Amino acid sequence: MERGYNRGFIWKICLVAAMGGLLFGYDWVVIGGAKPFYEPFFGLVGEGKAWLAGWAMSSALAGCLAGALLSGAITDWLGRKKILVGAAVLFTV
């Protein structure tokens, strides 16, 4: 084994990257599963309104991406503990 080569550290990095992809895919599935419920509620069902349903789904995914990008800066600003408590409260609500 070469000096400075840490196989466990590399596996941890790969696991974190894989979990990020898995969770983003999970978000996509949750949004797709909610589609039949929010389409009638917001009037996105009907002739010529397919683009509205696509826009709503794309906007939700863009919101997920923006949240992931901004979370690091917000955590640096407020601290991890406050953000985790706030996320737990929002999730509970």
C-alpha cells in the first residue's frame, strides 16, 4: 500500500456522493408521486394545460436544486444546529 493512500476515506467520499444522487432521485420520485394530487388542486388538468403541469414539476425540481446550493451558505451563516432544528420543525409541520 502506498503512503498517503487511504482506502476507507475514498469509500466514504464515494458513499456521500452516491447518497447525494440517491436523495435527489428520491426527491424526483416524491414530486412525481404528488403530481396527481396537486394537478387538480391548482387546475393543471385539462386540454392545453400539459405545459403547466410540466412547469410545476420542473419548478419543484429547480427549488430542490436551489435549496441544495444555498444550504451551505445558510448553514455557515446561522450554524448547523439551528438549521437542523428548523428543518426538523418544518418536516414535522
